[in-house]
Amino acid sequence: MSLRDQLFAAYGLALQEIRFYGCEWLTDGNQLYLLKDLSQFHHPDLGELQYYSEVLFRRGESVAYIVPTNTNETTVEIAGNSVVLLLLNHPDRPLRADGKTLAHFHRVGAELLSERPSRTYLLPGWRDFWAKRIDDLSVQWNDVEQKNVHSDYETLFLEVFPYFSGRAENAIQYVTDLFIDVPVTDQPVIAHHRFNEECWRLDGFFQVTPDQWVIDHPARDLAEWMRRALLQNRPTSDIFAFVDQYVSQRELSVAGLGLVFSRLLYPLLFIENAEAFFDGRADEQKALATLHELLEQADREERFLAAFGKRYIKTLPRIDWLANTLKTSL
């Protein structure tokens, strides 16, 4: 059975494959559709995603919604894989992933979540999830240390792990103290697994797609955008402008800004790099090159974090060793 026949049987839609911007799309002659593999989705409840995406779609947002099958399912089996059909909304309407637009998306998402709360809110699990990941790498570090012969990657990993582990422990302690001392009053939002400038660009079109969504604190998206911007060597003034744009449109509590700080302090990219290498998912030379890049960025990250803390979270406790790095100009 052809793809067209399978989609018609599952959805009752007569869709044809077309090419735009060198990529494959589906159309019924009027609207654009896209197939996404289920493995690309990060939120565990597709039923929730289907509801949220459809409501935002109907309200005119540039959001692709999950099309239900004839039997009201969210997925269909094609060629042995579970896939999700997305209907795009105003894909030709420009959509900038800047602070102002992100604040708008968080606002409409928070309003929707107040109408129908999600069963999966990630913020309460940040601390334990972060601790487990760094603890697992500590075990890996001990195992590597016991070996007589080390690869190039393992040699560098042994050398730098104590630094990144220390940053992780500081981040975990910071968020722990924050939860105890300062009330987190910000509402949950529809956030992204890893928000960045490119995530709303869809092969020549502009669209917010639910495969990227998670339900979390807004600090997640702010921190991940900044993490990518730092990696790209964006000027500090540009990064602060992004934050200022956001807070001018949607207030973020002092605790929320503290969560941004703690998430940036946590060495996520190092941890993902090491996990991928030791799980056998990364080529050693590529992993080693990335690790060198992360080391080169570490000093700039420290100075940025110190400046961020001084600018945005003056009333929260400061980390002394970071505060001292502010002596160097950004």
C-alpha cells in the first residue's frame, strides 16, 4: 500500500507528496502537512499535546497541530514506525525566535495550561534528574580511572571531569536552596526541549511544532537559548537584549531568574557529550573536538554567569568563585 493510500485509510485525507525548499511535504491542495516520527517527541502524553496544539492552532497561533486519525488516535503505523501527522498553520508567516515572541508564546501557553493543567511538569524534577546524570558520570569517571590504558577522549575526560562536576554540584545546590528560600511563583508554560534561534524554522517555513514541546518553567527556554548563543559566541549585549525583551513583555520572578542562572551553571553540554561517547553514540574524534570546544568556552561562560547574576538576580545569594570572575571584562 502506498503512503497516500495508508494516510487516506488512517485519516480520510487525500494527501499528495510535494517538494518545497528541497524537502518532502504533504498537501491536500490547500494546506501543508508534515509527518513526524513518534521518537522525535519529548512530552510523554501525546493526548495532551494534541489538545494543546489544536487549541492554539484554532486560536490563530503559528502552531502545527496533531491531526487525529479516523479512530481518534494520535499516531499511525507506517513502514513499521509510529508517526504523527501535523497540520501547519500560516507557515509562510515570519516568526522570529526572539525574547518578545517567546514571551508571547509562553503567555498563551500558560493561559492554556491554566484551563487544562498538564500531568507532567518538569521543574520539580530538575534537581534529582541533574544529580542522577552527574552521579552516573562520576561512576564512569571512576571506571575509566581504573583502566591502565586510556583513549585520547578518556584522558581529557579524566582531567576535566572534576571541574564540570563541581559546576554541576553548585547548580544542584543553588536550585535546592532556591526551592527552600524563595517561592517560585511563575506559572508553568509550554516550553521546548532545547529552545534556540533555529527551532521555529522548518525547512524554509516558520512554525512551532509540538514534537519539541515539554511542560516546564519558562526559565528553561531562556537558559537554553542563552546556552546556544554563548556557544555561538554571540555578544553579551545581544544575549542581555534577548532577556530584556522577554521580561518587558512577560514578568519573570526573582526565583525564575535564579532558575535561569542555575540551569546555565549546570554543564549540560559537557554531560551530553560524555554520555554520548560512553554510550557508544558518538565518534571519538568528534566527541573529543566538541569537548575541546566546551573547554575553550568555559571561561567565557563563567564570566557571563557572573555578569548575569550581577545584572538580574541581585537579591539572591551569589556563588563566590563566580563573582570573582567578574574582574575580567566580558
